[in-house]
Amino acid sequence: MPIQSLRLRAFAFVAGVAVLAFSGWVGADPPSRVARLGYATGAVSFSPAGESDWVQARINRPLTAGDRLWADTGARVEIQVGGAVVRMSAGTGVSVLNLDDRITQLQLTQGTLNIRVRRLDPNQMIEINTPNLAFSLRQPGTYRVAVDPDGNATDIVVRRGEGEVYGEGAAYVVDPRQAYRFMGTDLREYQYIDAPRLDEFDRWSSDRDRSYENSVSARYVSRDVIGYQDLDANGTWRVDANYGNVWVPNRVAAGWAPYRDGHWAWIDPWGWTWVDDAPWGFAVSHYGRWTNLSGTWGWVPGPVRSRAYYAPALVAFVGGNNFQLAISSGNVGGVAWFPLGPREVYRPAYTVSRGYFENINRSNTVISNTVINNYYNNTNITNVVYANRQVSGAVIAVPKTAFVQSQPVSVAAVRVTRDMVASAPVAVVAPVAPTERSVRGAAGPGDKPPPRAFERPLVARTAPPAAHVGFAAQERQLASKPGKPLDADARKELKPEAAAPAPVVNVVARTREAPPTMRPPPAGPGTKPGNGRGTSDDQKVTTTTPAVSGAPNTRVRGGVPSQATPPIQAAQPPEQRGKPEQRGQVEQRGQPVATPPAPPRAAAQPQVAPPRAARPGAAAQSPEQRGKPEQRGQVEQRGQPVATPPAPPRAAAQPQVAPPRAARPVAAAQSPEQRGKPEQRGSGEQRGQPAVPPLRVNPEPAVAAGQGKPQIPAAAPNPTPAQSQPAPQAEPGRQERKPATGESNGKKKDSDEQKREVEDRKRKG
């Protein structure tokens, strides 16, 4: 047992070390995806990651985290990334905050973006961070995001698809049913807006989309290859017996070869990167392989069903530190390269894991695992035979100064002989240290954006990585290992030597991990755009004042109403007050029903309870009065349950006694509806107070005019005049009360006594 335990512990230790080592390798891998500056017209400026200078933007420039773009007046830009296209209108500034295999995170400080998402994998998302909110796109569709030049409002228009907006403590779903304008940073203030009609920028975006939808090249390449749609108008597809589908460019100069028209740039974290001049040059430079078919160059894509991995340049370098070129001024140090052919292994100049090494080769060509493993384990590749190395004109060479300064290769190229190439070794790294110009490129100065365009604080759902330290902080270490980029760990230990631009990002607190499912609270029925109603977040339930119907673009703040908010009862429409089932409820569309506070009691007219002697009269109420619960002696309040009063004591032998005068004001407080119904008259009923029994002297029916003498019950003794109470005067608005049976009995008694006296006199006489 002890031996087995020690073996298990040793195995666990080794496995843990292996996992940590593997995790470190995986963490060092650069992203397999990249963005491309695919189209630019007008004055478009570019600033590399960690730099403050702005230069003229060049198409086919790979974009990565930290890069910034500015489209000036009259300019337009198209950024391609994975299965999405982001287009910038004039006066728009965009930064790439984060770009990896999972997320594309962009900063929009001002201007308008049109975003067309054709495809998103389940684990991928696109996030647009603005000064007001973070907008996450998780579904294919068409979206428009606009930020005003002052950064005070952000418009979200979903024409197709679905997105999520995040603010400080709030999150909502946005879909094509409604467009919004959000102010502030907590989503509590917003407007309903009409989706803008298609303008010139939208129509241009739609035309560009058709090039993707109708692309023939989409049948032959992986869906992750960026720039494949540009191959349609610039070449033809043919089938080769050895390599299958091959694309051949149709408009190239005589003697043209791949990786000839363009320049080299230093882009972290990949290092030396090829930037092609041709509009169709991005896909064929960073994916697939090149082959020479009887003097004609053809591009062979990788497997169609494989996820494509981006590579900075699929080439092999010739020579080393001692490689010399003969030019007019004498021999100078030079750099030469040639394109890799099909089934040839690409070895990156940057540090990668074994899995990355396998994927970047398998996704760009058809190659066996045995060959990949042999190359990964063997760093000596001098004995490898490369097919394109022997092709005439395939090797391109330039002086080191032209290479480092990102000069156009077609202008600076130097012809090399076959013997020079054959005697020079092959390397995976161009042994040249970059300079500041290698990072910016050879383009001239560009127009600078407004001073505050990229300085506004942002709202983000996902925390972006640390800002790039810039080239100045890396220059010394890069010079010590020419051509080798720093890995992620080494770059994290560096501190920027200059005040590199870094966005101010406010990451909203994550109240929940799952995406929101609730749309912003809608307005009431018939509300036009501009009449919105908001809450602080999707978890808080609040009451808001109804918006004014028909007012265009009316700001409505959500949350708890202030003390100056009018009482909710006064704001209820007549339709709500006229329906009994709606009384006592504050009904708002999109909000739960909230119970209002109890109305204040009228101190000027206090309610006086009737004497106990008058209680028996409640038992004598008519069936009409007893049949309606709302008319019984119940405590009725809006929004409160009805309470039943205690049962009166039984005292049938006692006569009815009228309530004192102090209780009379209650009757005057009755509503016209109560006074208008005969069965409710004299009841003294008021909302929220007990009902007063009707004034009846005797429970017997009243004597109608023209009827005979009423019968006196034997069980009830005739009251004396002293016990009788004077009849109360009729109040305004009430019917004249008919004399009760007890009053007629008093008059009848006097008449009978007089008759008996007359009869007695006659007998005595």
C-alpha cells in the first residue's frame, strides 16, 4: 500500500507539472483569428497598438488588439473579422480592444458602424463598447450602432438578429421590433426612435454584402479565410490533378511571384508580417500554399471543412546574418524568401504549443501527422527540399534597410541567381530586428482625429486585456534576438516608456452569468416612438410615471419616482376608474401592478358611529341593499380587502332610534352615483367607512297614500307620545321620507279614546 500510494503521488505530481507546462504553452499561443483592413476610401488614418502617431492606413493591414482607425470626412472603411464585417462611416473612430478566438471587442467613441454578422460559432461573440453602453452580438444579423460626436447618446438599431445592451446594473435584449437611443451609463434613460431609412452609407454596405453572398470562392475555401470574396473578380478557379481546386490570378505583371508586391511590417505578437498591395492579396498571403503550374502561379487553399488559422506569412527565409546582396553601391546585407508549397510545413517564428503547430499546418494544407511531428521535434530544417525554392523568380530578395523600413518590395527587390539561393541556408526567421518605422509602416502622416475622440470613458461587459506597452518598451529585447517576437509573459513584465494611449474602460458588474432575456420596458398602448419607459435593470421592479402619448422622442427616466411625483390615483385614466375590477390597482404595461398607499382621511368630516340602539336597523335592510357587497356596511378601500363589520345584537323589541345630528355630514359626502340609486339613499355609505343603517321608526312597511288603516301587531305595545322622536327634516338631494307605521298609530290612538269617551257619556246619560 505505501508503495502504491507513493506511485500515485508521483504520477499526480508529474501530471500536474505537465498540465501547468501545457497551460503555459497554450497561454503563449497567439490568436488564430485576425482582423483585416479590407477596404478604405478617403482620408483614413491608422495608429498601431501602443503608439501615439497616426499614419495613412493601407489596405490588407492585419489588425490586432490595440490598433486604432479614424475615418475622416467623406471616408469609409471596411473591417473584416471571421464571419463578420464592420463598416465605418465618415467621422468614426474605432479601436480594437480585444481580438482572439472567442471575442471581437471594439471601441466606438463616436460615429456610425454598420455590422453584418454572417456567422458566429457558439463560443464566439462580438462586443461594441461605447461611452453609454456595451452592445453584445451573439446572433447573425444586421446591426447599426451610432454614437453622437459628444459621446452623450448611443443609438442601437437591430434590423435583423438580436443583441444585448449592458449598462451599470442593467441589461436588456434588443431586437428588430424597436430601435433605441440610450443616454447615461445605466440604461435608465432612453428614447424610442424610428429605425433610420437606408441612407447612402447603408446602401454602400448592402452592395458590399452582396459580394459575400454571391461569392463563387466560398465553395472552395474555409469559411474562416478572410478576404476570399476578393478572389472572384481577380482570378479563376481550376482543378489540378495533384492539388484539386486551384485559384489562378488573371491580372499580374510578367515575372510576377507571390510575396512580391507589398511590404513587411512588424506586428505583435506574430513579428514580421507580409502586407500585400493587391486587393485580393490577403487571403493568398496568410492562408493556403502556392504552387507553380508550368510557369503559372496558382494558390491552393486548405481543407474547406477545416477551421483556418491565420499566419503572418507562409514563407521560408533564405540566408542568415551573413547573407549579402550586390547592389550599385556594393555588397549589403540582405533578406530573401520564397512561398511555401503544398504539403510543406510552416514553422512560426513565435513560440507556440504543439496543438497550435498542428492546427496552423493542417488547416492551410493537406499534410500528414507524421510529417508535422517530425518538423515539430526537429529544429534543423536545412536538409528539407522545398519545391518553390528551385522555381525561377520564386525567391525575392531586398536589402535589410528596405526590409526594416517597410519599403515597397517590388521597388527595392534585387535579382538573385540560382547559385546564390542554392548555397544559402533556409531559416524560419528573418534575422532582422525591427525599428519604429517597421511598426508604423512606410506610409505618410495621417489626419488626426479630434482630441477627445479616443479619450472618452467606455462601458464594457468584458474586461479587455492590458493596453499594449508599445515598441519603445520592447526595442532593447527585440534587438537582442533579431527577428524573434517576445512571448506574452515577457511582454507583461515590461512597462511602457512613454504615455501610450490606453482607453478608460468601466466594466459593468456581472449580476448574472446568463444573457438577459428581457427587453426594455415598453410604453403603453398606442405609444409612438419617442415615448419609452425604463427601469434601472432587469431585476428591479419600479413604478414610473406614464409617458405623454404622442410626444416624439420624449425622454423617460426609469427607477423610483421622486417625492414630487403626483399621486398615482390622479394619473389613472378614466377607463381604469370606470371599471370596478381595476379599482385599487396601478396598471402599467410592462410593469407589475403596484398597490398605492391608502388615501388620506378627511379630518374635517369625521365619521361618527351610530348608537348601539340603532344597530338592529341593519337587519332590516332591503334585499336590494343586502344583495350588493359593495353597498353593505363594509370597509371598502381602493386596493384593500373588504372587511365585514361585526353582527349587530338582536333587539327586535326596541324601536329604531335615529342617529345623532353629528353623523349627518357623512351622507353629504356620498357620490352622485350613490345618491342617484333609490336603494342606496339614506344609507350614509362612504368609501372606506361603515354604512349607516336606514332611518326607520318601525320595521313594518310604510303606509301608502289611499290605503286602509294599518294593523297594529299585538306583540308590539303602542308607544307613548313622550317616547316618539320628531321626524328629521329631509336633506337636499334625498326623497321625502314617508311616515312610518308608528306615527299613524299615534294619531289613531287619540281618535279611539275620543270615541270611547263619547260612548261612556251615552251609557251614563
